[in-house]
Amino acid sequence: MLIKGDKREQLYPTQFYLDQELTIPGAEKAVCVIANARITSCEALQGEGKVNYKAIYRVIYKNAEGGTDCYEQSFDHQTSVKSPVITPKCYLDLEIGVLSCEFVGKSDIKVRTAFEIRGYCIHGYSFEAIEPGDGICKKTSPVIVESISAIRESEIVATSASDIKEAIDKILSYDTRIVLKKVTAATEICEIDGECFVQLIYTSGGNLLSRCISVPFETEILAPGMKSGNDVYCSAAASSTTITLENASGGSSLKLDIVVAIKGFSVERQEVMLVTDAYSCKKELKLTSETVFLDDSVCLSNVLEKLSGSVRLDEGSKRIRSVLCVCPPSVGALTASNNGSLAVEGIVSANVIYLDEDEQMSAILAEIPYHFVISRDFACQDNLYAKATVTCLTARARHNDQIELSADVYIEVFGSNMRQLKIVSAIEELGDREQNECAISLYIVRPGETLWDVAKALMSEEETLAKLNPDLKLPFVGGEKVLLYREL
């Protein structure tokens, strides 16, 4: 009997730097550079995956007239993710994120960005299992076999109107993060409850400001072959964000149209009984064994955490007069561990733009480390995969040399328990077994043994021993006496 299933193999995060040159006509001073990226396509080859991605740069700068403006440019690039588990037949489920972004220059800018690609490789596997014939006693173990189906990317539109209470001169930049709070399987569809978070940077009355706007949505996407009760794992990214001022320049009402791309995979689980040992009371058997590795269980945890921290100016720097805005944050050094309780740690970083005591615009990189205990009963120990999304980040000046930050961080952690199981893949009968000539056999149970182990040692059947020893209590603790009577 051929058992077929699918397996998710976590890929080790791939980190790399990308250097990019930008030329901004009319720029007197670059204030900050905001980098983002999204994967446009990927191809699985032997031992590596070819990843095509688009890097998007938005530069906020001071122009020659003393005003604040934004320059945007995108570039198409290709990189590779290497792993021995990747094959041409596997499906790659990958995400790309920005870890850091640094720049030098005024109008001719050199930008160095650190990217990270993480995700899974999903591939099929198979192994032979047997169904022993009559007269053979078998020991079985239940295992869960997963069938994983990719949910191809679908796009939906999340729309919302927002009033930010102040007149907007010009929208300079934005960054959209998406959180899927609940994903449920139904017949042929996925039901999704999510929320978009738009970090908006704009000018109002000549001042540079930022604000976080929330756009919740509920939707359904087509998923052919999906069954109600399947487990579903999805991720989402913004393909595009359109922000329209309802009353043109000087208005405070916004309309947001966000194209959300959703993809993932569904998991259907089936329990099968595999033979792990066998014997015959009448025949000598030759067993062929094979070791299989299976995901015994899969865990998922998600939680919204509050984060706070501060950053202080270097000694000798000009003092802070007021904080203007916060640039979109990034998450780096993200790890998860489960040593009795599930913990996630990492670093949230963002550029904070402020006015100094000379009314000059400056920026400082704020880095806030965090360590959250997510769960104390997270059962999975293997293949831990953490994902953190900063949904909103705000800053304010404290005294004149310190900036305090607070953030909402949505954290998701996946994990599994791997089980190594030795199964019987073939049985060959070698001939008749010599029969025991003793009329009575006595067996002293050792700690950890089961009725199966005793029956195999005595070359009897479990049902026979249970009838001959009606006072036995299961499970055994060790030291019990088991009698077997034979007809000679």
C-alpha cells in the first residue's frame, strides 16, 4: 500500500544587501529613505529557488524652495534562495521583508537596503506500508498524513473613507501592512477577516506629519478543492494603494483603495494506521523496516502586543524642538523559541523625523528591542516560524534629547512536532515455527511493556492472554505475572 502525502519544509531565512543609486532632481537635502519590496514571481529549481522581486524606494527631501517633497522609484531584481529541500516539483511559499535601510547623499543618493526572504517549501512524499495477511499479529500506530494544496494568489479591494481632522496640503508617502486575523475554510472558498494599516506621511500647513489609518475588511476568495474543516494558512500583501483627497488640496477627508493580494495553502489531514511490528505464532517471519519522518502535530498562535521604548540623541547633537513624523518601521532579528513557554524576540526600527532647536529638519534611527512571551502551553517544538507586523508606530519628544515610541505589533508563530516512526514495509514467511513443548509458561512483565510485548515474547495472541489472565490490569506497571497454558 502506497501512502502519499505532502510536507512543509521551513527554509532558513536568506538575508542579503542591495545597493541602489537614486538621482533626485531639485533635492537640497534627503531627509529619509523608505524602502519596501514584494515578490513578483518565483521558480523552484534543484537546490534553489529563483525569486523575482520589486524594490520600491520613496525619498522624502527638502527642495530648493524650502518645501518638503517625495520622490519614488522602483526597480526589478532577481535573487536566489538555496536549500537542499527545494526541487523542481515543490511549491515555494515565500515572503520578503526589509530589515534596514541606510543612505548617504543629497540629490545623488546611495542607498543600502537589507532584505530577508523567509517561507516554506511544500513538496510531496510517499512510502510503502503493508496490510499483513491472516495469521499474523500486528502492532499498529496511528499517524496523520497531510495533503497540502496551494491557494493561488487572489486579489480583493479593501476600501475605506477616513477623516484625519486636519487639512492636508500634499500626500508624500505611504506604507501598507496587512494582517489576516482569521481565515476559515468552507467548500471551495476561504473566508477571511483582515485589516490593512496604512502609515501615511503628508504635509499640513507646511508641517510634515504622519498618521496610521486602519482599513478593516471581510472577504471570500476562491479555493478550488477546499473542504470545510481544512486547516488554512494564508498571507497577504498590498499590490497597490490609492489615496484620494476628497476635497483636493486642503481637504481632510481621504478615500483609500487597497488592492490586497492573498495566497497560501490548505491542509487536509487523514489518519492512517501503520504497522510498526509483526509476528506469527506458526510461521517464522522476516520483516523489512523503514523509518519515516512525520509532522505529528501543528500549532499556530497569534497575538497583538504593545511595545514601547525610547532613543536618546548623541552627545553634542542639537536638541529636539518637536517630533514631526515616523517613517514606516521594519522588524529584524526575529526569532522564536519554546523552552517551556513560547517566546518571540526581535528589533523594531524606524526613522523619526524631527525639528531641532535651529528649526532644521533632522532624522534619527530608533531601534527598540523586544521580548514577548506569547504562550505557556504551545505544544510544538520543531520548525518554529515567527512573523511580526508593526501595525502602528507613534513617537513624541521627551525633554529635549529623547524620543519615546510606542507600537502595536501583531505576532504570528507556526510550529510542528516531528515524529520519527519505524514501520514495517514488507513481510516474508520463511517457514514453520518450532512449537514450544512446555504446557505452561510464566512471564514477568518489565516496566514499560504492553500486552502486545508480552504476547510476542510468549508467541501467543493478546486476546488469548487476556482470557487466561482475567485479573490483569492494564496498562502494566511492571512486575505482573502472566501465565500461558498450551495444549500439547
